[in-house]
Amino acid sequence: MNDIIKAELERHAKVISGIDVSSIRKVADLIIASVKAGGQIIFMGNGGSSADAQHMAAEFSGKYLFDRPAMAGVSLSNIAPVTAIGNDYSYDLVFQRQIEAVCRKGDVVIGLSTSGNSRNVILAVEAAKRLGANTVSFTGDGGVLKDMTDISVIIPTKETPRIQEGYFVSLHMICGMVEREMFGKKAVLVDRDDTLVKDVVYCSDPEKLQLLPGVPKAVAKLNKAGYIVIVVTNQSGIARGLLDEKILAAIHEKMVGEIEAEGGHITDIFYCPHHPDDCCSCRKPETDLGVAAIMKYHINPSISYMIGDHDKDIEFGRRLGLKTYQISEKRTFVKIVDEILTADKR
């Protein structure tokens, strides 16, 4: 029995990993543009897809991960209009009639259909296009719906359960992106060594830590401008046996204390303790630490920055969608902060 469960999970993971990530990004961008213009996100589907449509509409009108203003998420699966239209007209028209009633130009209409051939969803999409709405489909790799919409998110399988799992995962990711990029925090992620502090090779003594000139006040200026500041640093000295995490904590406690003594605040520190040969997913330029920071603090990458002295810091920031600045002899952390704050005023 355990082998069957394991096989199911492996099939699920294979399908999920095969989804085109660019299609997910396109849907998020489409929704963001619509919401900013006062538009609605309208969901529809049958059976399990009907329940998913209600769930996702609720994520937008309520919240997904954090408190923020409501967004207009609308589900067409409410029982009264569905049964009334189905009884008085035809089940084929249960979504079309509602689209004709509530859909406006610029709205985003999302049709969920595992087969891609649901007649009522197809007719509603056609009506939405006539009204000037943007249309999106979530389907498997069959059916005609995927070819009718402006953007299609295709779950690469014909297995109904896997399709449902795939578009639900995709919709949750889209909701998270929209929420963060509409209402998320702005942040500056920074490397530690040769960015905030003078680099001491595998520093293992808090007394050897030395902040670079002007760093505390520069951090305070970022805080005053509304940025949270998060340190992201590779610390392979731990894997090499040159220091332990208790010593690292003491080093960071000193750094944070000295910054706070001059009015600055470091919100958090994320570090990778692994050796480069470990091929982990958290050592920069790999992005696990950045993803963890973005998720934990609901950061909007499109209005946030990465500052570091090494090419891997810049690659790390770019992969996360952050604007990047690289430290050099003439371009210190202090000067880069001034550049960021000057750009904010434009």
C-alpha cells in the first residue's frame, strides 16, 4: 500500500513540475493589471472545478496569506443562479448568462475545465471575449478551451485528479504573486561580508566583526523610507568546522546591536551553513533563502532590491526578480542606499 501512495505522489510531482511557469507568470500579470484598473477576477467551473472556483474567488475577496484590501474575486458557481438558469434556460447557459450580467471590459474571466470541453464554460468564455474581458483557461492537455483563451495554463496530463491538483497549485501561486505585488512590503536584501561589514575570512570571533563606515545610518535611512532590511549570507565556515552556529549567532547579535545603536534595524538574517561542494539550494546564487524571506515577510520583489559585492549576489537578486546593485570600491553600501532613495523620489 505504501508503494501505491509513493507512486501517486511521484506522479503528482511529475505533473506539477511539468507546468509552464511562464503561463503562471502571465496570468498573475494579467490579474494585477486588471485589479489596478478596478477590474474583477471571475471564476467558473463544474463539479470539483466549481468548488475550486469558489475557493479561489474567496482567496481574492478575503485574503490568501496576509491582511490587505479586498480584491474583487467573483465565483459563478453559486447554487441559486446556476439552478435558476439551468431550469429556465439550459445548463449550457448557466455561466454565459452570469457573464452577460456581471462581466465588464477589462475583467479577467477564468474558466476551469479538466476536459477542456465543458460546453457551459466555452460559451461563457465566448461571451466574455465579446464583452472585452481578458480570458484564461486552466485545463489538461486535451480539449478546445485552451485554444480559445488569451492565456492557457495547461496541466500536462489527461488524468482528472492530476489536472485538478495542478491547476489548484497554479492558482494558489498566482494568488500569492498578485497579493504580494499589489500589497506586499518593500525590502532591501543585503549580503554581509564586504557589504555591511569588513570581510574577515571565516570570521569566528565577534570581536573581529567591524561594520563598514556609515552602514548603521544608511540602514536607518532605508527603514525610515519604509524598507525592511534583511541580511542573506553564505557561511560555509560552519560546514568547514571553523565556527558553529552559536558563534555565528553571537557575531550577528553584535552586528545587529551596533546597527540598532545608531537607529537602524535589521529585520532578519538568513544564512546558508553548507559547503560549496554540498550543492545545496540555499547557497547563493541559489534562491531558497531569498524565497524564504519573501514568503515570510510578504515582500513585493518588483519594488525591492538586492545589494552585494559578488556576482553571485547579483545573480541571486535577478533570479528573484529584485533590482540589483553591486558593491565596488567607488560604490559603497552607503552610496547605493542614497541612489535607491533618490530613485524613489522621482
